[in-house]
Amino acid sequence: MSESSINLHSIGTLLQIEQDVRQAGSENAVEFIAVNDTWRILPYRQAVLWRLDAAGLASLKLVSGLAELPADSPYRQWMNAALRHVAPSLTPGKARQLARDALPEALQDGWDEWAAHSVLLVALPTPVGGCVGGLWLSLESAAGEAETALVERLAGAYGHALWAWRARPSGWRHSVARLQARPRRLWLAAALVALIPMRLTVLAPAEIIGKDAKLIAAPQDGVVARFFVKPNQMVAAGAPLFALEDTGARNRNEVAAKSRAVAAAEYLRATQKSFSDGASKADLSSLNARLEEKSAEAQYVQDMLDRIQVRAPAAGIAVFSDQNDWLGKPVQTGERIILLADPAKVQIAIRLPVDDALSLEPGADVKLYLNVAPLGTVAGVLTQSSYEPTLSSEGVVAYHLKADLAPGEPLQRIGLKGTAKLYGGWAPLIYHVLRKPLAVARRTLGV
């Protein structure tokens, strides 16, 4: 082909092929044009299009003049071996003349059978500097410089078109690919950040309670009749707190007193008759035992009557709910009614859910964020942690922890609620990020 014909006819053909590539409706259409229409620029015996497989190796994709090539054909196997030998040395967008001697001796016999006098190789470039595949052109004679330049121009058009038709990665794959493209220094910085030691922390609901508070419970089964104090009222030692309904106790006390009087009268009569009647003297022992029994019963009933009214064993604040919640309510022996707390002795009660539990030791730091003072904090020191979780009133299985106020902290009012932040040991930042997901995975998958 003369230089004049190349400059006029071939350039027009080149423009037409580039237009066909731009208007191609699929990736397969671009591949078909690459192996069949390139002949209009550079006549060849056969053209082979190769692409990169999942492992990044060159693999035969399409052969000119053939609709399909069996996967186990000798030609495909030899071509894949030859392409994988020479493709890594190709520069995207640049053509290279390949001779028989450039292949290993094991592949030269195949050259004699399936290759022509000369082979022109060109890798198809991408806009980002990569490679999406290439062309193997078997020629009867070596290509000239002008023809090689035209083929390189076509290779650029094929490569850009195939790159545009590539499968777009999903969102997470795209993010991973972008991360992989980052410089090694960024990966190193991320690794160093992930290893930064930080203290393990956890948040849990908390409230201020009285320390060493005294539990005032119902002394016996009955019904709450009246209260002598109001909720959160300061009371002195010995002051009456509440009383149970005493109608039944008073009646039992009167009956017991009458029974004791009857037993005493019978014992007295038998004593007087014993001086003249031997039979009456024999009954003295049994009547005396009966009198003692009735006396003990009367004393027990009197003690229960005296306990109807409950008094404060010490000075403090009477902590309980509204009086109307208790008046007329039946209670059982030992049921809590009032908590008597010293306002000068308070501590922090924390309910730590089992799912958020950390390994905490006495002396661990605690910070309390009260609802009434969201901008301030109350420092504390952990003093007690339960080993066995219980079901809280909110229906959450939680451990019960207690903490004292740190030295210098002002006293807080009993009953204030908020959120406590507990501090555990030290661990890398990556552990903080993965601790919850790993815990969920272990519970779900059992790994």
C-alpha cells in the first residue's frame, strides 16, 4: 500500500471505524469490530482479541472469521500460553512486532502451525492508563510505520470503548477499589490510627440513692391505714412513719386478755379448793400450764398491736412514693414501704445492661451526667458490682453497680436520675469499632 493511499483512503477508513465504535450498542459489538474491521486498515491473515480474566491474565476472547472457539481446542491453549508470555511486556497503546524467536522453545512449534510470517501486537489502552486487552494480528509481511500508527490509533479507540462498556462495580466494591488505589502511606496512617489505645467505656442509666439507707418494711400482714409523714420529709429518730389497720389486732388483743383472765380465775379457784379437795390439787399443774399459755398468747398479741404503728429507727429522709399509692393497700410481712436515707450520705446506683457489660473492677472511674444538669458531670468511683444480673423494672436484664462520689464532689439530691459513663481497661481503636459487631456475630452465628 502506497503512502498516498494511506494518507487518503486509510485515514477515511480509520474515521469510519472510529465512528462505528462510538455507535456500537454493546461490548460484544466493539469486540467484533476490533477483530474484523481492522483488516480495512491493515490486511492480515487472522486477528485475535484477548482480554484480561479474573486473575488478570491474558485470555483469548474472539478470533476473526470464527463465531466461537472451543475452550479445549489446541489453538486456544497455545494462544493463551503465548499471550501470557508476551502481554506483560506490552505498553498500552503501543504496537510491537513479534518474531518467532521471542517465544520460548516450547511455543515455537505452535508458531509454525498457527502463526504467520510476522505478528503485530498492540495492547488496548484505557483513559486511566491501564489495559483492557489487546490485538494479535498475524501478517504475511511486516507492517510499515504508517500502518502501525493507524493501528495504534484504532487501538486507542477500541480500548476507550471497551473501558466505557466495563461492568460498574457495586458501591462497596468501588469503595474498596478506591482504598486499594490509595498510596501506601495512607494505609500505614490508617493502621496506626486503628492501633491508638483508648479506654473502653459504656453508658448506663443511673440515679442518686442514699448510702446505707435503712429499709422500713411492713411488720406484719395487714392494710396500710395512715401515714404520719410525707414523701421526702425529714424525720427524727423515733418519729411515727405509718400505721397499719388495727381493728383486727385490737380485737385479738381483747380476746387474748379475756382468755388469760379466765385461765387465771380457774387456776385461783383450784388453788383454794386444793386445801380440802385432793382432786382439785391434782388439777393445779394443768391449769397453771394453761394460764402460762394464755399469758404468752396475750403477750404476743399485745406485741403485734404495739407494732401496728411503725417508727423511724434513726433520723433521715423518708423516701417513698405518694401516700395514695399505699393507703388501703394490703401488704405482706417484710414488704418495703419506706426507705430511710441520710441526705448527707449518697451514692450512685447504676443499672448496666448485660449486652453492654465490661470487665469492671472496684475503683474504676465513673462520670454521671444528670438530667437536670446536662452540661455538668459528677465524678465517682466504683465500689460495688453484682455478679448476677437481675430483671429491672424496665424489663432489661442488668447488673447492679454502685459508686461513691469522688472526693470534693458536692452532695446531690437523692432521687436525681441521669446517665453514667463507666471506664474500663485500654484497648486499640479497632477493638472499640468491632466490639459490638463481633459480639452480635458470636451470639448469632456461634463463632
